[in-house]
Amino acid sequence: MKNMSTTVDRGTAMDHGHLLEKETEARLKFEKACQQIALLDQKIKDLEVRYKRAVKNKKNSFRYNLRLRLSVVTGVKMMYHHHASTKAEELTRIRRQINNSIQSSEANRDRESRENLDFAPVRSRVSREREARSSHSRATTSVAEACTNHSGGC
């Protein structure tokens, strides 16, 4: 039975390690998406400033190009938001699985220790009986030796 629990623990440890790798990968991708969103926000601000300047200076050809670029960069930013929210959900799911994995392995250890404790009184009673038998046999032996060594005999 112990061999089987060791196999389960190894499997759980491998799954736990795999989950940690997936968590790290998802976290890195989420952080990268957030960095890209920040860069795109700055790009949008710069394009808006340039667009307002073009409006103010009545540069219609620049306005059109800037409006198109603003539209594209805003669309890309929205896609990064979608990607980041997907990674955030994945990260939450993986962290939940990691916590469940930890809790289940702790529960298995607790159950095994409870099983060991459940048999502890039986084991201690058996060991006391063995000790009593062995001490009785030692006492008997020592009494017999004492009797044979005693000159008067028993």
C-alpha cells in the first residue's frame, strides 16, 4: 500500500511541477501583454496629440492618415486586452489547480498519518505484549540461571 502512495505522490509532484511551469509561462505572457498595452497607450496618446495638431493646422491629409493609424493601434490594443484577460483567467485557473493539488497532497498525508495513528494503539499493544513475553522469558531465564548457579539449587 505504501508503494502505491509513493507512486501517487510522485505523480502529484510531477503534476504540481508541470502546473508551476504552466503558471510561470502564463504569468510571463500576461506581464508581456500588459507591457505591450502600456506601450500602445503611449502610442495612442502620441497619435492623438499629432491628430489634434493636424486638426488645428487644418492639415486634412495628415488627419486622415493619423485617424487610420489611431484606429489600427486602438484595435491592436483591444486585441492585447483580450489576450491579457484570457491569460489572467488561465493564470487564475492554474493557481486554483495548484492550490487544489497542494491541498489534496496535504489531505493524503493527513489521511496516511491518521491511518498510521489508527493502528498505533494496536501496534503499541502488540509491542507491549512482545516486550512482556520477552521480559518474561528473560526473567524465566535469569531465574533458571540463578537457580543453577546457586549452590543450594531451587
